[in-house]
Amino acid sequence: MKKIASFTVNHLDLLRGIYISRKDVVGDEHILTTFDIRMKRPNLEPVINTGEIHTMEHLGATFLRNHEIWNEKTVYFGPMGCRTGMYVIFKGDLTPSDVLPVITEMFQFIGDYMEEVPGATPRDCGNFLDMNLPMARYEAKKFLDEVLTDMKEENMTYPQ
């Protein structure tokens, strides 16, 4: 069986950053770009716990779908199964540099968020108790301060 694209990435040398995971054409003209927002060094750092990554999913998806510019371009935002980061899918043929401003803005939003987590109720979420806002804020600020504010080319190009 052929490996899917994300299983061909060299996780041994992968840094934290924003990477193009894949580009897909839907129909004749619609391009979707999937970004790998890698918040942790795979197999070297502890992964993000479920409560904080779940909280980040709720806050990030809410932020993007309410964004003045990116709301109509956002297809999906959610956690990676390995819990080392998030995936976001946007409409358009985009690069990490194109999305860096909105990703930075989103992580600032999550890092500063102090209200009730949107959708964290039994009616709205299938696992509403598994939330951790303080740690979600911590992880968002850490990624913002250590990676996003000084993004380099090696944090936007997959290793060979």
C-alpha cells in the first residue's frame, strides 16, 4: 500500500513551524492548501495534551470562521492525531508566508483568550469536559513567542 504524503515527511529533522502539507484541486479551478502547523518537535518534545489541543481547536476554528478576511477561505482547522500540532485547510494556492499573519493573529487570540470556550457545552460538543484553557493559552503563547514571531525559511520548508 502506498504511504500517504504526511507519512513521507522526515519527522526526525522536522522543526516547529508552518509547512505546506499538500495541495488539492477540487473541480476545475479550486485549489485547497493544507498547512501543517507544527507546534512540537516530533519524537523529541512532549506532545500537547488532549484538553489543551481540544481547547485550541475550538478557539482556532471559531477565530478563523469569524475572521473578516479568512472566514470564507477557511475549510478546516483541527488537531493532528499525533498531537504535535494542528492542520488548517484554506481555499487558494497559498504559501506559509501568505498565511503567517493570520496564523500569528490566531495564536495571539488563543494566548490572550480569557472567556468561556466557545462550544464547550454538552449540547455543542461531544467531549466538552476535556478542555484546558490555561494550558491552551500557555501552548499558544509558547509557539507564538518561540516560532511565529521570528519565522525562518527552515520553519517553512519540510526537511529532506
